[in-house]
Amino acid sequence: MFGVRSKLQGSGDRATSKARSAAAREENLEHAGTARAFAARALALGVAGATALIAPRSAEAQNCSSANPADWPAPAKPYFMLIVDTSGSMNCCTAPGQPCIDSSGFVHECNSSLPGYALNSCGMVPSRLNDAKCALRKTVQAFAGEVNFGMATYAHVLSGCGTGTCASGTPAAGNTTDCGSPSGSTCGAENYGCTVTEFPNGDTGCGNSPSCSTVGAELPSPPNLAEGTWDNGANIVVPMLQDPFWLAPPPPASNVPTILEWFDESCANDRELFADGNTPIAGALRGVTEYLRAGWRRWSTSNYCTTTSFTHTTPLDANDRLCRNVNVLVVTDGDETCSGDPVTAASDLYNNGVTIGGKTWPVRVHVINFAGGSTNKTDQIAAAGGTTASILATNEATLAQALSDIIAGSVQPEECNNGDCNG
């Protein structure tokens, strides 16, 4: 198991982390009333209900003098790029009193015979991996249509998964799992029997350092990150859904069904959250930075060149409003175990942002410390990213609450004032 020893920590800072988490929630909830009401209804109704709550607009009319709200300018939906921890320690159990990583550095899965063990609200074994699936599924269903999402995992690629069930810790007919029944045994990785590959010249989920072997053909910096100065630790598995209000209908097709495939316990299309390898928080933030500023692909150490096209181009556009709320939301169960400085990466996103067509959008970096990281370190990342402090979560329920608080805090009621986002 790579990189798990560094995730060991004591509990001495838990009381302080609760206070800081509360402070961070207060800041995120400043404008959350309307969105929280929406989220509560949508969580009860599911995907179809959430879609029904969203009234489509026919065009960007920009006519505030009209008495018909359909003629008013559409709100600019907040953007949230999710970075979800897929390191090996995500196999740890979130049930109270269960061991996580032993003195030899081995991860232990849940033990169903211990007091306090119970399946999470999605009926899954309560590992960090499964609790993340459940909480993220509910969050995306609740806020779909109010905000636009994209998603990245750490730098591993799944393939050859087949079409069976990918239910971690639940061996059954038709299910492929690397973790057995929840007996408390060790479980170093959960890949569901899929083939796992690194980025070209990559290292145990840390990613690689994109370079161009042709002198003079390097991608220009800016807007791209300079060759040899960064590690690509993000695998952009679902690009951000663009909100091109400046274009005539129809809008782009929703990416929500694709995002939900990563949380549905199905191996179809080689999509499911996994747990394997290291924790490249800095590399993941740098990969998302490159994506937002220009575009992204799984580069090698030789083709970071103008002759290689992007797999996904930035969702931001020169026609966009400056007031669009752009965010990166990191869910991590541990501290950095690869190269790079996540504090510097977060600061770059927030202070330098993304510049396109003479417009610059700051990118706020939110951090959820999910049951494993050093609060001091995750707080530093969040502070550098303009969000004051990280938020502590310990299980599915508290993770879902933290996600909801952060996202709801970005959604503000729209006021018609001829094109500004919300007055």
C-alpha cells in the first residue's frame, strides 16, 4: 500500500477543527437560504424531482423592464470542479471505534461484528469510499441545475472493468471487489478487478510532469502552466458542464448522468470511484488549474506541445460574466503524499485565477477534511484558496452536510439588473 503511513495522525486537534469547521460553514452559508430550501426538496425527490424544480429559460433576454421573469437575464450558474480522493486509505471504515491504518501501515476495512457498525443510508458498507459515493450522489442530485459540476479523481485510470457490480466490501454473485466481506481484514486497494494504469511515466497515483520533447513547440505560458514546473495529478473524468447563456438554445446536454455513474456501484463504462495509491493534492489542483486556464489531457513527459490537442477545453469563455462564481472543491481523507505544495497551488487559483479574453475569474478552493487529514494542513490549503478554513467530516452524513453547506453558500437569488449575476 503506497503512501498510507503518512496519513496517521492523532486526535488532539479535533476540538479546534470543529470550531474552524463551524466558522467555515458560517461563511459558506451567508447566501444559502434559497439554495438550502431547493436542496432539501431535491434530496427528497431525487434526480427527476430536482430537474422538475428547475424552470428552463428560453434565451438571454436582458430585459429588466419586462414584468415577465422569463424575459430577465438568466443567472450565471456557479461552477464547481470536484476533486475526489481516490487514495488507498479511502478503504478505512467510518463506523465509530474501527481501526483504520495499523502500525505497519496497512489499511483495515470495516468489521461488521463490532458495536456501532451499520450500513450507510445508501445501503453500502460504511467505508470512506462508500460514504463518499453516497454523499456525492445525493449532493449532485440535489443541486443539479442550480450549479454546474465537473469531476476529477487522482491520477489513475480504470479500464477493462466489465459490466458487473462494483460494490466495495460486498462480495456477491456478479460483483467484483478487491475488499472482502467487512471482517476487519486488511484491504490495500479497491479497484473492483479493473485494470489500473498510471499516467505515462507516472508514479502510484501521483501523476507525471508534462513536458515537450520538441524544442520550440512547448505549450505557451501563459495561459498554460510552464513546462517542467508542475505535476499533473488530476484525472478529469467528467468535464465541467458549460453554462453558455450567451448562445441560443438548446443548452448543452447535462453531464449529471455521467457524474452519477461514478457513484452507482456499477462497473459499466469503466466508471466508479476507487481506492488505490497516493494523495497528490497539489498535483490535482495543478491539473485542474491547467484545465480551467486552457485545457487538459493525460499528457506524457514528451507531448506537452502545441501539436497535441486538449481532451477537454476550459469551460470559461470571454463571453462569460466576470461575476460567475468559480470553485474547486477538494474532498481528501489525508495529507499530501506526492511532490508539490497544495497551499501554493490553492493560492495560485485564488489570487491569479483564470484569465481569458481580458477577464479574470478568481477560483475559490474549498477543502473537506474527511476523517483523516491534519486539520492544520487542510486549513492552510483552504485559507490560501480564499475559503478561510477546511470543514471536518467523519462519515456519510457529515460529509453530505459539508458538501451541501459549501455549494448552497455559492447560490444567490437573482436580481434583474441588466446582466449582472445577482445585483
